[in-house]
Amino acid sequence: MRLFRRRLIYSIRCLVAWIGLAPLTAGAQATAAATKFDSSTVVYRHWTVGSGLPQSTVSGIEQTPDGYLWIGTFDGLVRFDGAHFTLFTRTNTPALPSNRIYRLGQDSSGTLWIGTSAGITARRLDGSWLTPPPEYLRLIGNRATNSLSRMVVARDGKVAALLPGVGILLVERGQWRLLDARAGFPEQATGEMEIAFDGQSRLHHIGIHGLTRLDLDGRLTTVPWAGADLSQSLTSLWIDPITGRMIAGTSKMGAITFQIDANGQLTWAPVSLGLPPDARTQRISMVGQGTEGVLRVRSAVGVAEIDPSCQVRVDPGPGGAFRLGKAEPVLLDRTGSLWI
């Protein structure tokens, strides 16, 4: 496996295969004791600014079907072929709104979506760049776009970008529209909260109002909190594409799951995910589930991988480099390498 860390990009190649193949089910409870990776079975490698990266902060990692690894930094977009870095900036790529990359995402066609400090754009697999339509600028008007905090991409190509103080920008089948109070979205939903698509490409937003879901027919459904608002504590949101189960990472309470009670209100409950006790009540960030069925979580003790049989393996990285707060984006590539 290969791992990149946020400031120094590390690579790990596992010599022992252990990953399962079935998807994690909603009823599965990770109760087995977590174990650490055997350092004798992995090889670490790292890349730095001296290796060709333009900047030390990595904000996103994606791999397109042609095999290239794409890395977002605060000084441009980088393409990596395993040996050489190619830098895309405003100087050589006018279609890029800004050199400051905040988020990367990819849809099922291989189109790479790029969220920057000056808006979003996309690079198609054939190398052409998407030109946002004029109505994109009209939607935003004079409101600031340099606060893009979240961007998620559904497998069918639908894209949602959360712009605090503005709303949620939704791109669907070539149409760009803004979800804000004027469009019927709860006004509080324009804050910096969490968004995610489920397996049916329905957009979910959790904020101080509770849960708001945008159905495929355009209807908005809002479920208020049953008790205290936890939105300010959320660090991430992941929805199981098969079961629809929602799990969120929090800043102080570990991982939690959501459900709607008999009164139609949003409740939550802690979920251990099989992590060590010292990580269950600390900062957790959900990474998501790969096609092989392994759920990946960033935690205070390192990167945890939970397989379908509920076995948990935790890798703190060399010198604890993969612990949350040091490590940020995580990607499993097509060779089985894990990048941070």
C-alpha cells in the first residue's frame, strides 16, 4: 500500500494481502480488537517539495482511469505518473480558476472535478477542460467564492460544492444551480457543515437545522434535530452506498451514526467501529469505502481500515505521521496502494 501524508507524501506497499471483498453491511459491528500493521511487511517511501511537489500542503488526491495520480496543493494541480510531477497552474492552464486547490473529486466517466479558492472546474479524461457557463457567475453574483469548504461528486457525475455564506452549488447534467434560502433550502444550511451523496445520488446536508435531503425529483425534505445540534462538531459525513447508513466523524466524540426517530426527528448514537479505546472519543474523519469493501477512517491513532469481517487494522505511520491532524487526504489506487 502507498500512503501520502499531508506535508510529506509517504508511500507504503503492503507485502501481505488481507483486504476483504464484500461490502460492509449496516448491521455489521466492528467489535474485534484493532491491530497495528506489522512494520516488517510494509515499505515506506515519501515525496517532498524537493522531489518535485510545488508546495507542502496536499489538499486532495485522485486517480483517473488512465492511471495518473492527481494531487491538489495550495500552489497548483499536480499530475504524477509514478516518476515525474507535472504542474498545472493559471500560467499554463487558464481554465483553472485559481492555483489554490481545496478539493478534488472524480465521477464515473473519469472527469476530474477541481474545487479552488475561486470556484470549481473540471478536466475531462481526453484532456479538455470544462468552461463554466455564464450563469455560474450570475448565480454567485458578487458573493465571495473563496470559502469553498466541501465538494462531493456522485458516481453519475453530479457535483455539489458547499460555499459558506452563499449556499450549495449543484452541477447536474450540464445545469448549474444554487441551493440557498431563495431556492427553498434552509437558510442555516449555507454554513460550513457536511454534505454527502448516497448510493442513489441524493444529496444530504447536515447542519444546525438538522438533515436536509434533495431527492432526485427535486423535492427537499428536512428532518430537525431531536435534541442538541451537533453540526458544529462534525468533521465528515459518509453514507454507505448500499444500505444508506450515515456515519459521521466528529471532533471530540469519535464516530456517530444517525437515524430518524418515531417523531420524525434526527437522533444519533456513538459507534466504535472497532477502533482502540483511545481513539473512540477523539477526532475521527471518515474516508469512505472502497470497491473491495474496506471502510477507511482517519483517527487520532492513525489510518484505520475495517474489513467486511469487522477486523480492524491501524497504521500510525512512521513516527506517527498518519495520525489525524498530520495526515489528510486518503486514496486507495488501482494497484492496492494507499496514498496520504
